[in-house]
Amino acid sequence: SRSQLTRLFEEGKWQSVPMILSTAPKNELGNATGVDEPKARFFKQTLTAENNLNYVIVAAGSHSQAYHIRVVEPPEVGDIFLSYNYPQYSAKEKKIEGHVPGDITALKGTQVEIKSYISKRVNKAEIVINNIQRVAMDIGEGNEVKGGLIVMEEGEYTIEVTDYDGISNQKPIYHRIVIEEDKVPKIRIDIPGKDITVNNLDIVSLEYTAEDDYGLREVILHYQIGGEEEKDKVLRLDGHELSYQGKYNWNLAALNLKPGEPVSYFLEITDNDQISGPKSGFSATYYLTIYSQEQKRQELLATQEEIMREMVHILAEQLEV
């Protein structure tokens, strides 16, 4: 026997479409349909419904009850509005962007509020981050949806919505999440800014310049004597200065340095990053050499000997003439 599907369109015209005998194993079809009958035959047909319609199945002079297919438009996500609340340490003012593609570029730790308007009333709305994390969005008046995320890693997000018929937006658009770089702070030693020789009781004045994009925190002096590393805290700032010029008087008397002993040193500057932790920048390394009278005497003797050799050489040349 044959089976056919008869459908009635909204304009009131019936149309019959032959159904195709299924070639799938009967046990699979029985499990899918709930029919457990060895002699049963299964037919199928695929409909593309663009409008509401009623349909019945006609076979062997009988027909099924009438069913109704209601065609609805899936919800669509409209323009996106972003509001950035940056980490407190950055001192950046709140930023609002409207009618934007939706990509997010922000410092790590930034709270981003995401708002959009949907083409129809929805029952559920979520922000999906990296296809893993789901954040529920509030559904307001005028088909508005609003939610937020905290930028902690790069990736992507999309907005998924579902209407009251259980239909979701088709092919959701994915938007990039990019972390804005918080750069490493910089510091340089302006004075002396070179290797020098000093007395072991001197006070060495270190003048320096430091800078950062969001705020400086601490200046630290590192030095090494005889293979042992030491450090002194030079200055602690309030974290808001973007640039700073300072001076540190380094008292060498407290180090009990020996004549001729070399001391290497450099400055470290930290920033005020409260999300990933402070980052450090370093100056170039310089050397102090402790003045030694014995060494100086040896240098003078060597110089005198060199002068004497040169004089002897000149005298010899004159005698030969």
C-alpha cells in the first residue's frame, strides 16, 4: 500500500505529497516511534514549512488525526552596547560604547556590562564565554537583555537567547575578548649612570627616573658584595604616579667595604597591578670600586716605570743619531 501526506495551507488549498517507504531497519524505527509490530511498514517525508499549515496522513483509505505546524521566526540579537568598569588600580574612567560590533578589549580584571535588544520577547538569555562558561542575562522591558563578564583571559563570547516556543537564535555571532597590555614599568639611573670609584665611607647619590602606564609602587636597590646579594627599600609610592624622579643617598659606611672591593648594583621598580600582581622593571647594572691607596700607589709606580722606559727609548734614539 501507499501512504501520502496531505497538507492544508493557510489559503485553504490542500496539497498531497507522496511519502517514501523507509529503508531503515524495522527495530530502529520501532524504537523511535514506539510501534512494536513486525508487519508494520514505515513511511517518511520531509516538509519545508514557510507558513502555518495543517496536515494529515492518508493510507489504505484511512487517515490520521489532523496536526498543526505553526511557523515562527527565531529570535535575533541586535546591536550591542558595552560598558567598561576598569580595575580600581588603573584609575581609568568608566567607558560606554553603543551600537558596536561587540568585540571587547580591556585590562585584565575589567568588568564589562553587555546589553542588547532582541527582535522578539524571549524567555532565556545567556552570555556564553569560550563555549564553556554561561552567565545568565536579565530580561527587561522592550526586549532588552543585560548581563556582564569579567575579563580574565582572552577568547570569545556570544549571546544565546531562547523564546517562549523554545526556539533559539540561529548561528550566534562570536565576539573577540582581547586583554589590553599592562606594560612593565621602566627605571633608569641618571646619576652617576656609569661605573665609578669611591671611598668606603662615601655617601653615593643615586638619581633615577621611573615611569609606568598605570602607576608606580616601589623602588628597590639591589647590590652584590663578594657574591652575596642584598637589597634596600628605597621608596614606596602611593601607586598613582605615572612618572617619578627621585634621589637616594646610599651610605657605604654601613657596608664595611674593603679597599679594592667591587660592588655591583641596580634599581628595581614595581607597578601597582592588583589583578595579576606587581610587575618589575630593572635599570642597567653599574659597579662601584672602593678606592685603595695601595692600588693607587701601584698604579702610580706602573705609570712612572712606563714614563722611564719611554724616556730611555727616546735617549737611545738620540745617541744613535
